[in-house]
Amino acid sequence: SGSTGNPKGVMLSFHSMAYAAQGAIASLKVTDQDRMLSYLPLAHVMERFVVEMASISVGFQLFFADKLDTFVADLNRANPTLFLAVPRIWTIFQTGVFAKMPKQKLDRLMKIPLLSGYMKKRVLKTLGLQDVRYAASGSAPLSQDTIAWYQKLGLELLEGYGMSENFGYSHMSQPGRSCLGYVGEPLPGVDCRISEQGEIQIKSPTLMMGYYKDEAKTKAEFTEDGYLKTGDRGEIDELKRLKITGRTKEIFKTSKGKYVAPAPIENKIIGHQDIEMVCVSGAEYPQPHALVVLAESSAKKTSCDDFKAELASSFQSLIKDVNSTLDPHEHIKFVTIVS
């Protein structure tokens, strides 16, 4: 496991890894003419699934990032045609663009017919993404505002869903069929259902053999008919596209006896340009609240009184806007910045 605490020792067969690689190659129409940049730890499930296994299978050109400081330069060197990233990368790119040109000014320029096309191409070329034909985000939710912003640039940013227990092979959005808020359709061979309790359950040839030396935990992770219990809650639409609505264990109850699912609220808050991470909490409190970590560029400016006043005002507006979309018992009472 790469992102949920101590590694759980997920055991995968060579067959499941090869099956996932072939499924991704078919879905993304990967050829030996494609290019990718490898930058995640090589043990990360997404890196092994899409980058390592697919590149070995097809033989496309693979570049490696040197270090964080050279990331954008490395992207320009690789000039990838396929680019998969975690949400933090997409928000860092966006913040970097806004640091060079304020969002309001860029939005204004992109509305001018003669300048619009030029500005979009210029931004994508600056990031090294001008030749990307498939761009995706995974591992955690990405703000719908951020996805919409990239789509305005002409980059159809798609979301995917998977976990170590199925080698990351589960759902992927398809070009032209994506829908904001959904993580895509089942990949070939994947059967997905929603339990009576609202939990996403998945069966596929890529499921793990179990947890290393932990038969009890392995047994608890599967239903009697062999479906993996993901621990995520979700909904499926008429096109079989999946929406993640939260974690089954993260739902909490306020002191008023009302249940709150934090993930959908967090997705609304994370779109703020000064926020990098957010956690909505409030168990046994009258109302939920939000703990946020500022983006690095914003955190550096908190010693400035004018910026702090501006930030406080924008957070008040954020609370008002977010609460207008929520039920009364879900309303955010306050936002607190944490280190």
C-alpha cells in the first residue's frame, strides 16, 4: 500500500500484473510511439501498473525525472504523450501558472477570440504537456474546478480509480465519455457493484492473492462470492461510470445526531487556489469544520498582514459558497489553517 499508512503486504501474481498491463494498453491504445515520464517511486502501484508493466509490454519511450526542482524541465525534455499524475502535481502546475500570470488576467485573455488559442497552447507548452493525448489523475480526489480549468486549456484531464489490492486496475475515464465527479468506467474484465450499505465492491482477474502472512485480514477483505470490499462508498450511473462518495469509515456523526460524509465537501473546498490539502471533521461537534494546509507559495506569504486579511476574506466567501450547496447539518462552521 502506497498511501494509507503502514504497507499491508499485498501479494499479486504475475498473471494479474500482465492482465492489468494488457487492459491498460488496449484501453489507452498505447503504442511503441508513445512517451512517458516516470517520477513516482517505482514501488508505487500506479507506477508499476501503467509505467513499468506497459512500457515493458509495448516498448514505448520512457524518461525519468531527476528531482523535484527539475520536474517541469524534465517534462519538457520527455514531451510525453501519456501523463498520469496525483492531484498535487496538477495543483502545483496550476499554481505555477498563476504565479506567472494571475488567474483573472489569464481568464480574461482566454476569452479574447484572437488570443485564446495562442494562450492555451503557450500554457501547455510551458508545462511540457502540449503533445499529451491522454492525461489522468488518480490516488485521491481532484477538484472539479481544477479539472474544468485544464479542459478550458484543451487538455481533457481524466480521472481513474484503483488500489493496491487490485493492482490499480479498476476504473478509468475514457476520452469523450468522461463526466465531472466520476472516476470512469470499468476496465476490461472488471465487475463492479454497490452493496446494500453503499460500499463499492469489485471482482477482476487482477485481485490480490491476499495479504502477506495475514489470512484473517485477507478473509475479511473479501465477500463470500469473491468480491473485494474496497471500503469506499459510491454510485454507478446508467453508463456504468463510477462516482466515489466517500470512505465507509470516514463518515462521522455530529452532536445533533446527523451523519456527514466528508469527501464530497472536501472536493468542493480543495478547488481554492491557496489550499493544497483539506480534511473535513466534526465528530460530536454541532457542525463540521475544515482543517486546511496552504499551498507552499501561499504559506510563504502569511507573514504579510495584507495577505492574511485577503486570505481570511476569501475563506469566508469559500465557506458561504460551499455551504450554499450543502444540507444545513453539513454546513462548515469555520476553516482553520494547520501546519
